[in-house]
Amino acid sequence: MADATDSATEATSETTNAVEAPEATFKTKQSQEAEPKRSWGDEVDNAPDEEPSASTASEEKVVSELNVEGLTIEEEEKINTFLDEPEDSNVTAVTSDKTPYTSAKTFEDLNLSPELLKGIYVEMKFQKPSKIQAISLPMILTPPYKNLIAQAHNGSGKTTCFALGMLSRVDPKLKAPQALCICPTRELAIQNLQVVSKMAKYTGISSECAVPEEFPPSKIAVMTQIVIGTPGTIRKWMTIGKLSLRFMNILVFDEADHMLDEDGFRDYSLRIMRDIRKSSAHCQVLLFSATFNDTVRNFVTRIVEDYNKLLVKKEELSLDSVKQYKVYCPDELAKVMVVRDRIFELGEKMGQTIIFVSTKRGASDLHKALVELGYDVSTIQGGLDLGVRDKIVKEFKDGLTQVLISTDVLARGFDQQQVNLVINYDLPKKFGMCSEPDYEVYLHRVGRAGRFGRKGAVFNLLMADETALMEKIEKHFGSHVMEVPSWNNVEDFKVALKTAGLL
Ligand code: ADP
Ligand code: MG
């Protein structure tokens, strides 16, 4: 199995974008210097010292289809007329026994504590559950607290499902870790912690992050009730006896397909799962993601016992509220000009923009080129110091920066409602395969715009050698990506943005 520290998506490109100077000397063919294979989320923790085990495999139980129609939420009043219903397509629910689950029309239907309800209404300002929340929360919160494999669209509110799951399963009087959430990146762990602690404001439940810090962790035992972190640090805390698993009630994997993918964090995840089961046999396991490809799906159903599941067909996964465009660019310089003349000029009037590049080198080259042209842009990638990473994300979340260049470190999970424009400066490719797109990463990048049904647009900037990749992506998702007729015509971009509902 791949070790989590050397598995990759960031730094996957065989060719590295070489943007050397503004206006001038663009290498039309990019530098051939490949970056080393690294973790997708730039995990820098040390590898654990034991071999993982997949001995928990169980046969998939006989399943019965739930009447999903019966679970559809009535649209009494829109939360906000500006928003579309975040998930138009069907989620198929499958349960492993006859436990009756009814969908929750309101948060009150879920028998949450008054303190938690107050957090949802007053702090989060939610009015009613989204579809995935309405369907999954009764499954999570009803005894016998079955395991759950849940797929739902990007931006549909999955965090709330597992946050309420964790907060409901914690005994506030017991000062010990009882809920654990594992995420692929530092940024996502911090973001999820912020959501949980906001929701928990009136409950007295404590939560903390387990992410890499500048200094090694102390050995003082964690008393916090909810721990959210990255797999390497969580493993380390377990190994040094800092994190006790004795009272663990619930284990959550956010971006679960990546956490259990061979090219992701499978080793770490399995070890953590195995250790928790050893000390707490009845720990509920929740797996959430927008994507579960067939390989991961098969694997997951073998390692998780007795589960309910919610699934979406891949053709129905693209977000209808986000319009996808392709822009053919003759060379690298044209790509930079599109970013400079279209994205900065038009994008800044509308909201925030994330520009995805596949490599750290590509990110810093584009950053340098734009700064030299006099544009204010910030860039995040895993090679930066931890403090700098945190600062850049905070500034973007606070709205102090409008345009963020990012490697795939932010491709999954990053939630910023103001982001309505995503630029694929280059298309995501599977590691070591220059002709094979990474479909999951593409879908997750697109999903950074159009959060919770908001409108958004994606521009894929394509040079000749990326055309075939784009075609494969369109075919895979069964969706047609519209073409912007000319890369250097501002009117064409205005039409595209108007069609997307952004101008
Ligand atoms: P996902 O993990 O499914 O991609 P998130 O959990 O990050 O999506 O939620 C996307 C956005 O939707 C967040 O900004 C969140 O605050 C918002 N949201 C979630 N649930 C609700 C709700 N019930 N009502 C209104 N907004 C919600
Ligand atoms: Mg999420």
C-alpha cells in the first residue's frame, strides 16, 4: 500500500508550468522538471511504524432500498430566494435492516438538545435541513447508531451531518475524547473545527485540532471531547499516548474516498480504525464525500461493517448551478493574459476566485508573473510554512484577498460561500499519467464554487495538449462544457458570466 506521506495529487504533473516573466519569455512547452510525489494534502507528519490491517473486512449485508421519494423534503419556503435547492438530483438510500428512518423536515424533528438547536439557529443561522441532512441525520442519530457511507454533492452541507452526529454522541459531563474526525488537509481540519465549535457554542462541549505544529506535541493527555485532525498527527498522538480511544463513540472520515484510497491515506485510516475498534468495539463510523469511485466504493464496503449508505450516480454529481466553460489558449502567455485581463477585471466585481494549478512550482510561477504585472494575489501551497498557510487562508476567508492561487491542497472541502469563480489554470491529472484526468479532483475543484446552491462559473484554460483531457472529463460526467469562442475577447467572457448568472 502507498504510504500516506508519499502519495500524491499535488505535484502530480509530469510537466511543470514555467511562467518566468510577465509579458515576455514564456516557455510554450513547460519545464520538464518533475516535482517529487507528495501527499495530496501535503501531510508532512512522520509515517507510523506499524503495518495497517484490513482484517475487519465483512461481507456486505443484504440491503433493502429505502423509499427515497418518501424522504424528499417538501419545499415550503426557500431559505433564501437567491439560492437554488442545493441538490436537485436523487440520492439513493440503502439500509441494512428494517430500522425505520423518516426524513427530518426541521431540525426539531431530530431530537437535538436545546443548546445544539440554539447553535444551529443563532450561530449558524440555518433554517431547515438540506436534503442530505434530512436523510442522513436520522440514520446517524437513531439507535443502534449504524455506520454510514454517505455520498452527496459538493456544497450540500455534509459537514453539518457529521458535526451534529459528533455533538449528539458526546456526553458533555465526561471530560475525555469521544468523537474523532479525520480530514486530508490541515486547512480542512481547521475549517471543520471552526464549524463544530460554532455549532457547539451553547453546549459546553469542547473540541480541538490535531494538525502538525512547529513544535512536537506534548504528552499531556487530551481531555477535549471532540478531536478533528489530519491522519499523521492523530496517529502520532495515539502512539505517544496523548489521545485515548477508550471512550470513542464516533469516528468520522471527511473526504472519505481520499482517506481510504490507496493513493491517499488508506494506511493511516485503517490503522486508526483498527485501533479504535480494539478499545471501543461499538464506535460508529461515518464516511462522507462527494465522490466514491468504484474501486474505493468496493473497498469501503469491505472494511465497514453493517452500514447504511447514501449514493449519487456520477452523471448526477456535477453541480447544475455552476456553469463550466473551456477556453482554448494558444500558449502559456495567453493563459496568464486571460487571468490578468479577464479574471482580475471581471471576477473581482463579482466575488472571490480560486485559480487551481497542479504543482507547487506552477503556483509560484503564476504568482510571480502576476505580481510582476502589478496584481495583488495570494498563493497557497503545501511547501509554505504552516503559519503562512494559516494566514493566507484566514485572509481569504475574511475577504481581505479576492483571488487565491492554490494547488490541490484546497481542492477538497474548502468552503467559502463568496467563491463564485474557479479557474482551472491546468487540468488535474492522475499521478504519473499525463493523458489521464483526475476526475474526482476535477469535480472537487468545481465544487469550490456554487456552495449550497449558489451560482458559479468554472473556466478551464486549455492548451492544445489538454484538449483530449477535457473531452475525457466531459464524457466521464456526461456533461457538455461550453466553449468561450475567443480567449482574448472580453465580450465572450461577459456573455459566459451572464449565462452563469454572475453578471
Ligand atoms: P459539503 O461538505 O457538503 O461540500 P458544507 O458542509 O461545507 O458542504 O456546506 C456548504 C455550505 O452550506 C456551508 O457554507 C454551510 O454553512 C452551508 N449550509 C450547510 N447546511 C445548511 C443549511 N441547512 N442551511 C443553510 N446553509 C447551510
Ligand atoms: Mg465537505
